[in-house]
Amino acid sequence: MLKKLRLLLLAPLWLACQSSDPASEFSPEPDLAAYIDDAPLLKKTYCFDGSCTELSNEENYIYNTAGKLIKMEQSSRMVSGKLEVQSYTDYLYNNDGGLASRIMYHKNGTASDWVPANASEYEYVNGVLTLEKTYSYLYSSFQKTLTGLIKYEFKDGKKLEQKWFDKENNPLYRVEYTYKNDVLSLEKWYYGSEGKVNRTFEHKFAGNRRQIGEYLSSSKEQLAMIEKTYDEKGRLSTQVTKVSNPLLCALAPGLIRYNY
């Protein structure tokens, strides 16, 4: 009886973790000219379930008259059931129009004051992003403290590599990006100072859909799957994360929707 009860409890988790699309539908060859994940959007909605009957979180994006993102507000569902703004991020730009910095603010405990929590500053060479410095603010004094560095490498507008370092400039991990027909098709994640490949993310396509499978470098077993759909303009429309092995499925079933 106990065994049957455990199977019944695991059944919804198993279903939530399975991909609804046969793998044979997808191919490494992109079907669209572009799959745009970073198009300027107005709202991003996080749902508890695939039908989006109840929202868990919501992000609203605000732009200036020049079309530059200047603020993002993040709301979460409270115990009362209402969505309330829990943090917001300001975006500041340099004279060339590039993003110079962003600062995220949250509430100071139970007080109504908004205080800085973390920030990033961006540096460019010939108009191309090369470095991001990340900071956090001490809770007591709100003093800005360096926490790490992120270095970028671009070629012909495509990101080839992204590397993370601690505040002492010691390497933590890095990602190499590979493209097919100018569309991102493979990500290799390297961890630690030795720089060994730990995980790979393989991209496959079927019309306006994209699947990103996560694999350990030492195994062909698929650990997780991100499924994305795109609208008629090639912009990201929905995103669902699933786990192939139900024993590793720690993520709650849900959906992210993008509104433009």
C-alpha cells in the first residue's frame, strides 16, 4: 500500500517532467532565419502550471522615448494572493548609448524604503562589451563591494565566450558558444581552474520551436530540457523547463510567457 501511495504521489511529478514533443521532430538545423531571445519586451510572466491559471511572479519593463530600457519592476505573489513589487532595477547608459550600469533595489526589511542590493558596471572597447563588474551592497552601511568579474568575447556581433571570475580575478567557470547558420546551436560549460568541460547544452529546432538539452560531459543521459516557442517575428514567446529523469526533477512545473 505504501509503495502504491508513493507511486501516486510521484505521478504528477513524472508527468510534469516529461517532454511532450518526440525527439524525432527536432533537428540541429535551424528552421527560422532568427530565434530572438533578447527582443525588447513589456512583460515576463512566471506561472505555476503549464496552463498559466495562477501567476507566481511578473516582470514589467519600462522604456524611455528613445526606446531604451530604463526600469524593470519585479513582482511576486504574496500570502494574501496579491502580486506586489518586491524589487526594481534601474538601467543607466553612456554617451554612446551603451548600457553603463544597472542597480537593483529592494525593500529594507519591513521598512518602506528602497535600498540598493546589487549592481553591475559595463566596459566597452570600440563599442563592444568586454567586461562586467558585479557588486553587492552591505546590509548595514549599503557600501558597494566588488563581488566578481564577467569577461565577454564577441565576433561579428555574436558572443563567442563568457568567463566568470571572483573578485580576486580567479577563474570560476566559462561558456563557449557555437553557431549554425548564425543561430546559437551549442554551449559548452567549463568549471574550475582546470577548465574541464562539465556540461553541454545542445540546441535543436522544429519550425518555431527550440529544444535545449542539458547533458553531463561524461554521460549521454539528458538531465534537463528547456523548450521554447517563438512568435511570427521570431521573438521568444514561451519557455518551459523540464527534467528527463524524474528522480532529478527538482523544478516545479511551470511556464514563462513573454509579452511585447
